[in-house]
Amino acid sequence: MEINELKIELLKKILASNDIRTLDKLNEFLSAENTVSEVGEEYKTEGKNSSLSPEQWEELNRRYQEYLEGKGESESLEAFNQKIFERYGF
């Protein structure tokens, strides 16, 4: 999906929504663009500036979409750690 098509679809969903909790969460998400949260941790980022190229962002978004659709490849953390240990010894 092209970026402008995605924006239009998101706008349609926002306009059609009457769920104040969802809209509040969306507002909070969009307002917190420079904050990253993890379980038990929150920290600031450098903002929207990124060292990733547009092509790298496109690839990340493509893979994330595959993950959401259940099409992407994934493995457990234990399997990943085992591969790293076998390959690099740590």
C-alpha cells in the first residue's frame, strides 16, 4: 500500500470511530513520537531523524506487515541465541 493510500485509510478509520478510548490512545501514541517504552523502561529517542534509508524503512515495514499477517519467518529467542552462539561463540 502506498503511503498516501495508507494515510487515507487511517483517516477514514479515525473519522468513523466513536470509541473515545481508541481515539485517546491514538492521540497519545502520535503525541509521544520521541518516547520509546518497554516493560519497566521508558526513554527518549533522537526524534524523527533516522540513520536508516527510505529503502531500509520500506523493508522493515514490509517485514513487519508480513509478521502481522502471519506470513513472516520468525523463531524463538532461544533458537536465535543458539544460532549466534554456534556462529560467533557468544
